[in-house]
Amino acid sequence: MSALQIVAAVICVVITVVGVALLVRAVMRMTSLFRLGAPEKRTDSPGARTATLLREFLGHTRMARLPIVAIAHWFTMISFGVLFFTLVNAYGQIFDPAYALPLIGHFPPYEWLTEFMAWTGFAGILWLIWNRRKHHPARSAGKDGRKSRFFGSTFWQAYYVEFTIFGVGACILTLRALEYALAAVTDNDHASALHFPLTFFLGMPLESMGREGIEQFIVAVAAIKILISMAWMITISLNTTMGVAWHRFLAFFNIWFKRNADGRTSLGALQPMKVDGEPVTNVEELDFDEDTSFGVGKVEDFTWKGLLDFSTCTECGRCQSQCPAWNTEKPLSPKLLMMTLRDHSSAKAPFLQAAAAGKSAPATTDGEAPKGDYSNVNLLETALIGDTGYDIANPLTAYNPHGPDAVIDQDVLWSCTTCGACVEQCPVDIEHVDHIVDMRRYQTLIESAFPQELAGLFKNLENKQNPWGMSARARLDWAKGLPFDVKVIGSDVESADDVEWLFWVGCAGAYEDRAKKTTRAVAELLHTAGVDFAVLGDGESCTGDPARRAGNEILFQMLAGQNVETLNDANVKKIVVTCAHCFNTIKNEYPQIGGEFEVVHHTQLLNRLVREKKLTPVAAPEEFAKQPKDKSGAASTGKSVTYHDPCYLGRHNNVYAPPRELIGALPGVEYKEMERSGMTSFCCGAGGARMWMEEKLGQRINVNRTKEAVATGADRIAIGCPFCRVMMTDGLTAEQSNGDAREEVEVVDVANMLLAAVRRGEEQKENDEAEQTV
């Protein structure tokens, strides 16, 4: 062995031993951290979970929302695994420059794959580095660069990982070129395009170095490759919160353990509140004492899956770029929230372990000082949610993983609309909404620390079983004046067995004036189509959606339990609803407490009736657009329409096509899609109980969304949810008062538009029959 080989061998062996030892220690530390979390069962359907993992990993289905990024990332990711064997080969080349792996070292398909992945991985990481620079906050529009999805990400870590991959890729390609040159100068048969299809042209000029020069060069480059790889291993081992590096390992586990084994996103139903690891599905059976805690008040109250979520965050910012709160200058960033909880849980772990061992804090398991500048802070006593001294001019002040007063500012927690955009966008299946609501549960049920507006909401729900505090006797007022009788279960019909559908009106549909128009329209359309339906009348109460998403799980359980009992007693099987929130709650959350029903949204049922020719829409005459607005909302078709996707209909339940198909069935109506639509639709601002909370920070979410709708030039903004109708109407009113929107623009439910078209058909039919009679 030459002197260079001896030095390289010693250095590489030593750094490898250190790197592997530190990596083992890091894995043990992270495993012990996850074990601090509350229990959670995520091992059902292992076959389906494995299939989901393979689909998301190999198909990059979650990454595909940014196609070019997904392609670059796929090649970079796959090359990381495939090219591991080149690292093994580099160790052999330290001792023998002509070394090749046994069996596969000179196997052409392996060599082709190696070179292809080396080039594509190299090109992929170059593109990703360029993309990160292009979207750097310093180059992005918006206040302080917060429009960049990378705002708040740890850039040195990202660049370190990316340039590590760049360096390793460059070494692999260089080694392949040198291997070709060595084979050529030694007259080896492997020196051909068959074995070096994509690097032979790089190796040909290197032949002039001669055998000894090439061999020394191979040893040097192999050593550099090993040093770069081991330095990376040591760096991530010393920084277990380095999500941009650790996600490449943890993502496999996070995807496998995601909530739904079949791969569905963790949206729709919220996870039930858990006490002592068991889900609460009946508050009347809940046995608790003064020491019982609800929700998450400390980081260790999160489940082990929650702690895994935080550590898996790769800081890509896709969640942040879609979040309606962040996009309207509120402190909530789902990414920064996950990063802060990750850093806090990691920093607090030694305190928890020391406390469990009876040691004084701060301390760590190996006697080192805890990372971070908080030597005088006991993280065991730091509040998870509170006042961090948040400054709207500096969003990062809302996140302080090391205390001392609080980790997360309370405004972060209550800015969330639970729209699910973060969960929908996350490429590693983090369950942001569940974690936020769990923290709200603790704040509401244990600390009674919630926005003051929610006190009135809770009082109305408790006393009157509806958010508006209206009398149950007024629940049927919407039906007054209809040209037909609306059947009521319990008085007109004995049970739901006597009708085809139960029409769940909902609180908004019964009490809110704008929503009443939709309720009447749906009822009239069902009657026109010959659909036999009935309502519960004063037997209905709030589904509990706003209470649950505001963290008042006990109130939700009371309301939901009462409704499930009423529905089961009436033998209800099929339910149609107009409210996206009622739809989601009854369909996805009532099964948690024994309510199994077939639930459809009114746009789904109406679309089916149109397809079956039971409802026939007719085009409006030219002069129709000039007619005054009908008080019923039935004359509100318009010549052009854009549609706003309700979050709890679209993202949470994947109902995107029926409303659009209904609009498409309206003759003479031009459809105009908003830029943010479908999965990337922007929230109206009403979800997460924010319908009853004032927006005191940043811009108004509903105004932001309404501006986008108005910008399409459409005459009508169609919606499919009463909450959206209220928010979009208020936003439109604000825009019209500012002179930024045409006066003739109107917000209407899809059902109102369909009713107007169907009524024209009925009138035309009556006129034709009258003419024939004459």
C-alpha cells in the first residue's frame, strides 16, 4: 500500500467508526423521545399500510402536487438508496484502486443503473438547489419574504444536505470516469461503453495520467467520498432535530403509521379525544377525577405518532404556502408549528428523562448540557401555549421552543380554520389539524383559555342546541310559504322508513336568512323531482362541529350523542345535507359514537337527479340578467359563474365534481375556475369555529378569497355551504363598498341556481300547455 492509501485508510476507518457510533446513539435518543409520547394504535392492516408506503414512496403521489420538484426529488431520493453500494465500493478502492463489488461490480445492468442514477440524481439536486435559491425569502414578494414557502426554514441545514448530495454525486461520476481510464490503461475488457455507457467519455482524457496517477486519484476521490458521507452522518447524529436530513429515514415510518391504512389523508373525521390512551366516545361513561387531563397541555401529552410527525417535518413549507392564516398575515404557520414542537420535544426530553430518574434538571442522559440557551429555564414548567410576546411584524416571535413563558403563542392556536390544506399538501403525511385541535381541547376544557367570542357559542349550544341561541320551535320557519307541505318525522310520518331521505336542515339552514334560501331551494327541487323526504323539525340540534373544532369535546359528545340517539330512534338510513360541516360530521364522526348512516351532500343528490332527467334546467333568456334579484335567490343564475370549494366538502371529503357538473348542466352559463381551486382551494375563513370569532390579526380571509373570485369576472360566486355563503357574501359586500367589485355580482348556492333554471323549465312547460289548449 502506498503512503496515500495508508493515510486514507486510517482516516476513513476512524471517521466511519465515530460516525456509526454517533448514529446509533442518535437513533436511540430519538427512539426514547418517541416513547415519551402517549400510546396510539397504528398497526392495523399491515398489508394495506405497506402498499400505501410503496405507492407513496415509489410513486411520489404526495409530492406530485409540485410536478417538477417531484421529479427532481424522486431521482435524488432513489439515487440515495441505489448509490449506497458505491460507498461500499469506495472503501474497497482505498485498499485496491481496481476493486469492484463481487458479483455485481462489473454486471452491466448494475453499472447502467448506477450511472443513470448518478447523473439523474446529480441533475436533480442541482435543480433543487436552484429552486431553493429562486424561492428564497429574500427574493420573494410579500412582507419580510413570508410569501416564500421556505420562510422560517433552517437554510444552513438544507444547503448542507443538498451540497452533500452534490459532492457525493460528483465523486461517483469522477470515480466511474477514473475506473474506465484505469481499465483502459491496463487493457481490461471492461473499458467499453457497455460497462461505462454514460461516463466513458469523461474517462478517456484521464488515460494520459498513466496507471499510477489514476490509481492515486481513485484513492483520493474515494476517500473524499467517504469523508463527505461520514461528515454528513456525524452532523445529523449531533443534530437530531435536523428534519431536512432525518426525514429521508423517518418518512418511511411516518407514512406507514399514518392514520388511514388505505392511504387517505388524515382529514374528514377528527380523532376522538383520548384519556389514558383510550378514545372518549361517550362522556356519560367517562370516569375521571381532578387529575384527569383532556387534550394536549404538555408536549409529552402528544402521542408517539405526534412526536414522530414533528421529527419527520422536512421544512419544505408546502403546508405554509397553502395555509389561509399564514397567507393573510396571521402568526400560524403549520411548518413553524411542527418545527417548534420538534425542537421543544427534543429539548425537553432530557428534563423528562432526568425527572423520571429522580435527577435534578436540566440534565441529559449522558451528562452533557442541554442544547440551546436556556440554562436557567426548567422546561418541565414551561407552558406549551401562552403569551410568547408575539409581534405581528416578526412572525417568528410566536414560536419559542425553549420558553421560558410559553412555547407557542395562543394566537397561533386560534388562527387555524382546520381547512386541512396543510395535511393535504404534506408530502410526509403529518397530521397538523389533529394536533392543533388536541391543544385546543386542553386550552378549552382544562385552562378555559379560549377567545371570548366562543363563550357565547358554547352557551348557546348548551342551552339552545344551536350557535345562534334561537328557539327550537323556529327550526321549521324556513318552510313557511312553500307551495307544498314538508313532512316532519314524529308528526307527519312515524319514522324514516316511510320516506326515502331525511333532509338534515342544519342550524344555519334553519336560522340564518341567507342559508334559508338554500334550504327552501333544495326542498323545492326535491319535491319537483318526486323525491320523498322528511325533516326532524325541532328534533334537530347542532351536530357539534363548531364545539369539537373549538376544543370543547365534551359539548360535542353531548350534542352528537343526542343526535345519534334521535336518528337511530327514527330508524334513519339515508341523509341529505346542505351544510358541508354537517355533512362531514354526520358522515365521518358520528360513526365514532354509533351513528352509521348513508350521507350525501345536496349537490351530489341534485346532480344525480339532473342526470336521471328528474330535474330539467332551462337556459335563461337574454333579458334575464337584467332582472332584479329574486328574494328567494331563485333568479340568481347569471351568465358566468365561478365556484368556491368548501373545505369540508372538497379537501375533507373529496367532493369536487358534483357541484361543477351541476353548474355545467345549466344551459347558457359560462364557468370560470379560480386559480386556487380543488385541492388547492382557499378557505373562506369560517372553519374551526372561526365563524364565531373575529379576525383581529392581518387581512380577512374571506376578503382575500372574494377578491380572487371577483377577479375571474364571473357574475355569480357559487358555493355549496352556508358558512361559505355568509363569509363570501360579507367579503363581497366589503369589496362592493370599496368599489372593487361590480354591484351585479352575487353569492349564491348551486341549488339556487339550479332552481332558477328548473323553474324556467316549469314555466315554459306551462306556457306550452296553455298555448296548446288555446
